[in-house]
Amino acid sequence: MNGRKVYEKISAAGYDCALFLDETSQHYLSDFYTTDDIVIVSREETALFADSRYFEAADSLKKAGKLSADVHPMLLKGNFYAVIADYFYSHGAKRVCVDPALVSVLQLQTLQSRCDGVEFGFMEDIVLEFRRVKTEAEIENIRAAQRITDLTFEHICGFINGDRTEAEVAAEMEYFMRRSGASGLAFDTIAVSGKKSSLPHGVPGDERLTKDSFFTMDFGAKYNGYCSDMTRTVVVGKASDEMKHVYNTVLEAQSEAMKYIRAGVSGRDADGVARKIIADAGYGEYFGHSLGHSLGLEIHENPRVSPASDDILVPGNIVTVEPGIYIPGKFGVRIENMVLVTENGCENLTASPRGLIEL
């Protein structure tokens, strides 16, 4: 019951309620995805005000026991801000906190004008603090999302040939993920071939896949709202000796970083393990992004695994490990797995093979 953890935190700071108007916090707290609605955490409950588009579904899930015990769906009708004001009044709320990063100036001004007798205060990362460490249920959702992603990679390796375009491959991957049980895509699929593989976030186009060159695919599924994230770089045809050397350098960097990651290490130090291997091989200037990031309801969450990260990894963190080498105008390689941080190491959540594949 995530709402109870949040109430304990805000009440210790002297607040009666916490108000959430952003979709991701609402999903985390209510176990239900909705848009343009309201979630309020109070001493008594986590109140989910869902409008007519969502209320029936939320109410059915509640009756089926599929929402947390403290979540109470209510039909949102009438003026949006009047509903909020009435709730605060009926529950005797005098001090209410919001996350300053998740409420607009206009929203706050309107709340202050409509909620007489309520003092609004700011508390940073009200929910984000708890989202860092995944519960068993969250881990299972991410595992399920990754199983779909692994199946997609296996499928797409049989689909790829020199007559396909980048866009065709991306579309096939997205269709297959949906067909395999994904509730959505974790992000827009990256599928770039040849010289475009040097673009870490390149956009699939109408170009046919380049023969005897790298083809990078970065993709992920959503399951019950939770994301997976995986990158694989394959060769369409045959790899040159230089291509093999670059690929194996990235693979070694990823392998050593995965061996190093465990509870108690910093994101900076984990990043440094991979970065040193790539730099020692002479490609340091071609690894421009961080080693990884956490993910969950959003594709990029904390903790981060980067040269600037002071985050200390703890059991229950899930982070990506995705070193890369990108040589402009030539080619690029990235290999990405997700790992679950444990006390004595990490568990690899990605089943797809990591060795060089020539198709």
C-alpha cells in the first residue's frame, strides 16, 4: 500500500494530506492508470477521483480486490478544483503538500484561490523516493515486460534481411510486442542501420538495412504500466575485424560492469568500470552517455549510473547497463541489459544472447 508509506512521510513533516495531479504518481499510489484526475493521500485513505471515462473500470478492480486496500475510487463530477476543496474541508485538512516538480504555477494559484483555509507547502520527491526500490510486485511486472522484449528479439532476428527497411523492422517489433501481451511500448523504438547506428537515439527511416554493417535496436515493452529496456546490435551480413573488435570491447565493458554492480557501490563507480575499459581500448571519446538508469513506471528513473551520480545502489534497485561506442559517420554499437541489484551482486533480468550475431 504505497499511499500509507507516503502518508507516514508527509505526516511526519506536519502535513494532513498530499495532492497528486500527475499521471505517474497517481498510477503508483492507486494501482490504476488514469489521466486528468485526482489522487489525495490522507490519514484515512488514498482517494482516487476518476472521471466517467475511468470510474467504472477502477470501481470494478476495487470490487475484485485488485487495488490496494487503502485505495477508494470515487466518481469525479463537477468542478475539478471544487472537488479538491470539498475533500480537504470534509477531512479537516489544514496543511497540504505538493511536489514542486509535478504541479504547475497555474495549478497552484488555482488551488490557493479555491481552497480557503488550506496552507499549501512543497515537499520534493514525495513519491520518487519510494519508487527507487521496487517491490516484489513491481519486479514481477518488469520481469514480464522483459520476457516480452526477449521474445521480440528472438522473433525479429528471423524477420531481418537486407530487403527490410528500418521502419519496417521497428513496426514489426512493436506489433509483436503488442501481440505478445504488452500493454504498450516503453518508448519509441530505435532501429538504425549502417552509418546511422552511430546515432544513439536515431530514428528509424525508410532506408533499407545496410549490408555487412551494424543494426542497432533499442526497444522495450510495458506490462501493467511497467517498462523494460533492451538494446541489441547485430550485423546484417558479415562483420569486419574492426567491427568485431569494437563490439567485443563494448561487450567486455558491459560484462565487467555487471560483475561489479551490487548494493553499496555508487553509480559513478559502476559507470567508471565500463568507461575505463572503453577508454583503454582507445574509444573513450566515443562513449558519450551514461552507463545506465533505473526504470519502472517511467523509462528513466533514479538511481542513475553515470559519471556524475552520487547515488548508492541498494537491493531492489533495477538499473540498465548499456555501454556504447559511436564513431560518427561510420557505425555504432550498444548492448543493454537490465539488472536487479542484490546484496552480493546483481541478477540479470535480460535473457537475450549478448554475443555478436551475424544475420
